[in-house]
Amino acid sequence: MRAPGGVDPSVFANAGQIRSRVTTVRGGKVLAVDVEVFKCQLEISDGRNVQERLTFVLPPGWEPVDDWSPFAPMGQTVHLLLDVDLEGVEGFTVDRGWFLITEVRTERQGRVSVTCMGLLQRLEDDPLAWPTSPAKGAKLSEELRRLCSPHLDVVLEADDRVLPEGLSWGNSRIKAVTELLDTFGLTMRVDADCRLYVFDASKREPVASYSARDLLVRVDARWDHSQPNQWTAVASKSVPSGKGGEHRMEYVHHTATANGGAFDPSVYGVVSEIVNVSDASAATVQAAANKKLAESHVVMGERQFYIVPDVRLDVGDVVNVVPPEGGQVTSGPVTGFQCAPGGADLMRVDVKVRVA
């Protein structure tokens, strides 16, 4: 949870206001300081490549005129601060961190609309020149730093470990990082210090509890049929065909299936995931498929709840949700949200319900 952490969530239901202001920087040069912005909206989801999306509107006069304009999409980053002034509590500021400006449009009456993405966008913008694999014996921390360098420093707040053989990535840095973290059930987020933090959300304690007595308005649920219950590891190698030095491709594969339980194929059906590995030895391919099965988390569903905005929440924060009508308390990590700080709209928060 973004600082300050000692504030009771219920204070966000008090009368008052939340103001949004930004500072813009390009190439280490500060271009504008504490510019008040309007119609600010922050969306975060761990289900897309770049988790964070920020939009806001500026009054006339801020449209870009050259590459060094404060709000030009020429490498400018914005630092978003939310000043919270509510009755019954001393005012405080929430640091929402840094975002890269990706699009600027002029609207009616000269207003300027700005769209920004989280700093993971730098990984999205700079794909690898060719598919790669971790070095033999590489640790998780080493591979994360290789994939993110030079764009983001990585802080690993989970057990480091030697990576299994057979992992391979395509050209996308961000997809490689996401696949790597999914392998070990880890979560990532860029914090206010511009570093990428990687951690195990399942081992974190709840940071807040929401009920109808304070901020909670309603709880929805969504269930789907997308959880894989079968993993097929595939590798290929070029072998001589025996005809004038020609070669042919030979494929090796192994399938691991979650037999038994709620996801048994006989009742659930078959939902497959293909795992590409670089080492075509039978042992490595079999190990890759079995490892995916052993370390997978069975996603049972997603809870969405709507609250009076608590602008400190972030991806990976573990929260408890007490339904208004009573019943079972939902406890789990936040996987996304949509919030308009200072606006009248409710904040939508997504929580994944998982079982091992």
C-alpha cells in the first residue's frame, strides 16, 4: 500500500477533497512543477503487459509546441501526487509514482488530454533483438535484471532460485518477465522510487479491510473457464535427413495433466497451455511440463468490489472484503483497479481468489 500506511481506510468516507498534481521531467531536466490536473483517472491491471494507465486533462495553454514542452510525448515522465484533505484527519499526500507520456490530444475549448503508461512501457517499447534463453545456471534475480536492463532496476523480495533448464523467451521483454514470474507465482509492480519490485503476494499480510460499515458499497464476482489443466512442453531440433546434407526439424514434446479434482479433464474438459523450451532433450521437456503443473495456481475466480476510493491501494496489496449482506470474507491480493481520485465515482478493485 502506498504511504502513508498508518491511516485508517474509513477516513476516505469523510467529507473533503483529493487534488491531483504532476511534475514533468525529460532527460533529468524538470520542465514543470506541481501542475494541477483535472479528470484524473488511474487504471491498474496485472492482466495486461503494461499494468498502469493514467489519464488527465489540462487547461488551455499546455499543448506541446516542441520536444521540450512539459507535456510532449517525447520521453517526458510525470510524477503524480495526490493531496488528501479530509475532515477529521490531518492532510497527507499519496505518492503514486512516475508515468511515461504516450499520447497528447487537444480537445474542445483548447483543453489538453494526456495519456500516460507505467514505466513498464519502456520494456514494451524496446523488445529484444532476437529470442533468448536464460544462461545455464542463471538465478531468477539475474534473469530479471538482464531482461529489464537498462530501463528498470529490479528489487527481488522473494526467494532467489536457480532457473530450470529449457526456459526460452520471444522478443518481448515484458512478456518474458511476466511468463517468468507466472512460473513461480510472483507479482510485480513499479513503486514510487521507479524500481520494479517482485514479491510473493500470497505471503503478505492484509493491509486493509473493507466492509459496509466504512467504504464498501457492493461486491461482484466473475468466473470463467480459462484456467489450464494441461501443459504441453515442446522443443525442436534440426537433424540430418540423410539426403545431401539436408536437415529436417524433429520435435519432442511431453504433456502433463491435472488429473483428479475440480479440473479433471473428464468433467472440466481440456484447456491446454503450450510451453516452448529450448533444450530438445526428452528429460528437459518432460521436466518443463511437470514443473508447470506442480507450480501452477488454480485460479477459482475474481471478485470485484466497489468502494469509496482508497487511493493508497496498489497491485499485490492483500485485502479483506466483508460482503454487505454477510457471508464469507474474501481475502486475496489486488490484481487491478480503476479510480478517479477526487471524483464522485466509486473505485473498482479486483481481487483474485486462489487455491494452491
